[in-house]
Amino acid sequence: TRTIRLAVIGGDGIGPEVVAEALKVLRAAVGDEAAIETSEFALGAARYLATGDVLPDDELAAIAAHDAILLGAVGGTPGDPRLKDANIERGLLLKLRFSLDHYVNLRPTVLFPGVESPLKDPGAVDFVVVREGTEGPYVGNGGAIRVGTPAEVANEVSVNTAFGVERVVRYAFAKAAERRSRLTLVHKTNVLTFAGSLWKRTVDAVAAEFPGVAVDYLHVDAATIFLVTDPARFDVVVTDNLFGDILTDLAGAISGGIGLAASGNINPSGAFPSMFEPVHGSAPDIAGTGKADPTAAILSTALLLDHLGLPEAAGRITAAVTADLASRGAAARTTTEIGDAVRAALPALEPR
Ligand code: NAD
Ligand code: IPM
Ligand code: MN
């Protein structure tokens, strides 16, 4: 049998809680199709507070030697002064995404049957945001002078390269061609004219290679309107790192909550391992209470299996989650109860 070497970063807060359930479901779904070997990496705010480490180079190298990464969530309570200098988000999460060249941040949004949306009439919501993952304002290209004085100037530069934009746009077109063949570029070309022009010209150029894909464009502010008034219009949305971050929390909210939103940080070339994680964070407000919904982490393992070429096992997980969501009553269940229910709902493995 094939062996899948999985680096596991539970992280902070509810991260380890949801990852435990995700691993449980993942192992059961894979059965004997593959052997799953996990190595745990204790990284995050807790590790930093204990040792001062954020992501040492040798641990990054060790993580990079795996087939894939499963991450819960990292980060402490926003505003905790003890974490001010650590910058876990940049030093750990973004360092992983950048070092492992996760240029596709894939964030599907599905309103599953039986799941309540805060929208009155959401329609059939099933779209995927292809968020650029290695550029934009996230690169840390900026600086500040005269900090703390009334004359402070703080710059945060959005970096967009022809190479970086083209590769993610190409991925988004290919994804659209496999789906309902609609692609929406979201940007702010009316104000961010330099980057906007590059994105627009790139989409127009790549569109010529995908004549079957219908392309449209929305300014990001208008896109937030349509995500609320007509989310069913979207199939594939391609956008930059920051717009994609914001749109996908909104996408989570309209499709039953952030506890259901899965994501993959993907290096399509396979040169580096891809990383799968829920869209949500460490939720310090509910950590340790058993209230965290592990569904987003569980669905992230389906993306992981798809990426590793195990679509049947991925499909079993999606089917089990779909069944679990359809039969959820009003009674609140704990993190573990949801994980157990999803595992129990997995379709039987085909005899081999
Ligand atoms: P958050 O996503 O952790 O929490 C926002 C709200 O959603 C909270 O009320 C929380 O209780 C709720 N929530 C989140 N996940 C849930 C789940 N699975 N089930 C039920 N409810 C859930 O966002 P935040 O409070 O802005 O951030 C907390 C920390 O997490 C910060 O340090 C932030 O930087 C970090 N963060 C990390 C990641 C990551 O590791 N990928 C992502 C986002 C935020
Ligand atoms: C996410 C998170 C991260 C992001 C933060 C924690 C760096 O919000 O995964 O959506 O902005 O990408
Ligand atoms: Mn986010």
C-alpha cells in the first residue's frame, strides 16, 4: 500500500481539537487504500510562549519533507501583548505558505442540504474562491518611519508579478473548465489601477485559451453585495490574496458558518507539500469548551485526499459530512460527537 506522510500542526486554541476529529475521519475514510503516517509539530502561540520559537528552519525543512500538511489553527487571543513580537501569523502561517509556494489558496463554498444560511433565499450556493496565496499585500513589502509620532508614515505595498498572477489565473480557468465554466475576476481595477490592469490583462489573455469559460469581472465592493444577494451566480472566483481573505470569511458566513469552511494551500506543481486547514482561526473564545465544529477541518482533509490523488476516499468524507449536516437537529453537539457522527456516516469501503 501507498504511504502518506502527513505533517500535523494542531496549533492553538480549537486547532488541536478539530484536527483530532479530522484525523479520525481521514484514517477511517482511507481504510487500507493508504497507510497514513503522521508527524506532529508543536508550533503556534503556545510553543512561542514556552520556548520563544516561531518556525525554526530545521522544522520548516522537516515539514517540507512530508507529502502534505494538516493544520488546525495558529494564533493566540488577538491583542495579547505577550505575542506582539512573535507575529505568529506572519512568522508561521505565512512563512509556510510562502516557503512552500502555496500560490493557490483554494476555498470552496457549498451550502449543503439542510444547512441554514442567514440569507433568506440563497439559492444553490456552490462556488470556489481561488485566492492567490504568495503575493499581494501579504508579502511584507512595506515599512514605517517616525513610528509613534504624529508624523508617522506606514506603507504596505501590494506586490503583483506577471508570473504570480498568470499561474493562479491559469489554475482558476482550469478549475472553471472542470466545473460550470464561469469565472469571475474580483479586483478593484478602478482604484488599484496598476495591479488591476495586470490582473485584467492576464485574465483576458488566458481566457483566449479557454473559449468555453464565460468570464466576468466585479469590483470587490460589488462582489460583497452579490455574495449576499445572489451567491448562486458564482462558480469560480479568482482574486488576490487580501480580497480573497475577506471574501472567504463572508462566503463562510453565508454558507452555514465559519465552522464549515475548508481550505487548501496548494502548490500545484507538487514541488512542495500542500497544506490543508479550516478557514477559521484558533477561536480562543470557545477553546476547551467542546463547542468547536470540526466540520471545516474534516472537509479540509477531503481536499487533501483529492490533492493526493485519492478522490474516492475524499468523496466518502464529503458524503459523510453531507449526510451528517442533513440530519443535524437543533440539539448542540460537542466537537467529538460531530467527529464520531461523521465517521459513522462514512460510506462503507469497497472490498478490495
Ligand atoms: P476565529 O476564526 O478564530 O474566530 C472568529 C469567530 O468564529 C469566533 O467567535 C469563534 O468562536 C468562531 N469560530 C471559529 N471557528 C469555529 C468553529 N470551528 N466552530 C464554531 N465556531 C467557530 O478568528 P479570530 O478570533 O479573528 O482569530 C483568533 C486567532 O486565530 C488570531 O490569533 C488569528 O490571527 C488566528 N487565525 C488563524 C488562522 C489560521 O491559523 N489559519 C486563521 C484565522 C485566524
Ligand atoms: C486565513 C487567515 C490568515 C490570512 C491570517 C491568520 C494570516 O485569516 O487563513 O484566512 O489572512 O490568510
Ligand atoms: Mn482569513
